[in-house]
Amino acid sequence: MTRFSFTAQVFVGMATGLLLGFWARSLGEASALAEALRIVGEIFVQLLRALVVPLVFTAIVASIAALRDLGNAARLVAGTLIWFAITALIAVAIGLTLGTLIQPGVRAGVDMATAIAPTTHGSWLDFLRGLVPANILGLGASTKLVDGAATTTLSFNVLQIIVVAVAIGVAAVRTGDQGSAFLSFNASALAIFRRVLRWVVRLTPIGTAGLLGHAVVEYGWRSLSALGAFAGAVYIGLGLVLLVVYPVLLRINGLSVRRFFAAAWPAIQLGFVSRSSIATLPVTEAAVERIGVPRSYAAFAVPFAATTKMDGCAAIYPAVAALFVAQYYNMPLHASDYLLVVLVSVIGSAATAGLTGALVMLTLTLSTLGLPLEGAGLLLAIDPILDMGRTAVNVAGQALVPTIVAKRQGLIDAIAPADPQAIPVPSSA
């Protein structure tokens, strides 16, 4: 495998995962092969997630220390937010157009009995609640009762980690000489975590095979028949954004489309199979630095984008889904309703940044438009299949915006030299 490029290894992993997935599906979901694929995929994602918290924290603190020497820090932040809005506007416009032309709600073959209101839904107050750290690590715990047995799971809120890291980074810089030792330690810790990341990334082809194989076994494509028009509209929109809109924006800004996708492919592919922007975050940041974006800016922009930049989940999907629900229940939407969808899509992802999954964004959109939340229950059967494509586009957008902003601010050239310490390839340990 070391004789092949990293991209080739990833393709081999995808092909292997598909073949093993269909084989395991023929053997049965309880087969040993299916279980092995699930375990391999879960272990790989767990390794990535274990690195998210220390990488984000140390990278943000290091970026604050580096940004103090940049005179255009304010312009970088403003440019990032502006391009977040621009790409979200384009994505939601595509979603509304496809939903209007294809009319997936009219062609739906799903039973009304499956229309059950989800227990979790979005709220505009979640944004403020998510900004305030519950603890310095941004950790949260939840307990569920299943068949009388209690199961407790831990999770972390990346947005809260960013808030804590920014505060500590600014305090360390403002402290002066007394904070220099801490900043030096943080820089050393960041270098160590990046080295560990390179080791984990070397396992991407194996992890890809497990994740994609497990997805084939668990979900397959059976549920697509009743909601084929809806799934088709969503994936057409995702394809247009990823393969048309993003390349056009890259070319307009004097960037190489081929170079961008060659560098961002490992992150996009991992987002597709893992269905998690957070688990993909370390790989996305490494890909952006490979393109030539300075580490001081990438360390801040990419984690921030991973929690608030979601062209797939927060723009295309809720736009098409909202029209689907309105058409299914025969509830006409007016021009003002379309504008509300645009508004929610542009700022709604930030409002739900502390939560996970497109379901929160969808219910937020439906409640804002006054559409029945039960409509979200109609779409849950194929949500995992759609989530793969949504996350891939999310990750691509999270790499695109920092690249464009850095280019417009003169931080990278049209063809920037690669940073060998940032390239996620398995050539060295």
C-alpha cells in the first residue's frame, strides 16, 4: 500500500468497503463480517474524535497568539462570515429551486402513519445556551433508559471549546511575559497532537472500508423507493453545490480547482462515510493547510466552520425538506415563506451549532414556517443515507471558505507550496 498515493489508498478502501458491505449484507446483518465492519469503523471514528478536543483547544490558543502579529485579523474574521453567508445563500437558492421544480412532496409514497413529531427540535435560544460553557472542557453527559438499563454517554460541544480556547488564548497574550511559558507549552502540545493525528490518518483507508461497509449493511437502499423524488432532489442539489458552485467560486478567486479537491478529498471522503464534521475536523484542518492556508488562520477558521458552516445540512436539505412537507400536507407557501427559509438557512446553522444532526435544523425551519413538525418524521427513514452526502458537502464548504478568504487576503498564492507537516499522507510516521 505504501507504493500507492494516499488518494489511491482511499479509493481502494472505498471499493473494498462496498464489496465487503454487500457481501456482509448477503450473509445477514448479524454476521461476523458485518460486526467486524462496524467495529473497525467505530474504532476509527473514536480515534479521530479523541483528538478533536486537544487539537481544537491547542490550535485555537496558538492561532490567537499568531493572529496578534497579523494586521488583518479583523478582515479575516469579517471575510469568513461574509463568505459563509454567500455560499449558504447560493445553496439554499438551489434547494428551493429544486424543491419547486421536482415537487418531492407530491410524488411521495410514504405512509401518513410514519408522521411522528420528533422528540428533539431546534430553538433559537439554543445558540445562546450553546455559547456559554458548562465546564472548561465543554463536556456534557446524557443518560438513557433502555429495557430498564441505564446507559450514560459523554459528548463535547466544540463551540464551547472554541469559546474557552479564545478566552484563554487572549488572556495568555494579554498577560505578557507571564503567559509566554503557557503559550510555549501549548505550541509543543499542538505539535505532539499533530504528530498523533498523522498516525491516525494513516489508518484512513482501513477506516473507510469499515465505515462504508457498515453503512451498506445497515441502511442499504431499500428505503429510497418511497422517498425517491425527495432523495433525488437533495442529492442533485448537493452535487450542484459540490461539483459546480464550489469550482466556479474557486476559479473566480484564482484558485486551482484540481489542487483544492486533491487536498480536500480525504476530508470530504471521510465526512461522507463517517457522517460527522466534528470527527472529520482534524483531517479538514490538515487539508486546508496543505492547500496553503496559514496555520494561524486555519486553526481558527476550520473549527469555527465545522460548527457553523453547513451548506448540506443547514441550506440545501432544510429547503428541500420544508417544500416537501408543505407539498405533502397541501399547504401553500408564499414569497415571504421562501424568504424565511433563506433567513433560517443563513443564520440557523449558527443558532444550532451546539447540537448535532440535520433534524434540529429541519425542525427549526418547519416551526419558523408554521409547518407541522410531524412532517420531519416522514423523512427519518432515509436520513442516514442523505446524511452521508450532506456531511461531505458540509466538509467541502468548511475547507472552501478559509481557502477563498486566505487567497483574497493575500495569504496564499494561486498555487501555494504544500506544507509537508500538514499533508495527511501515510508516507512517514
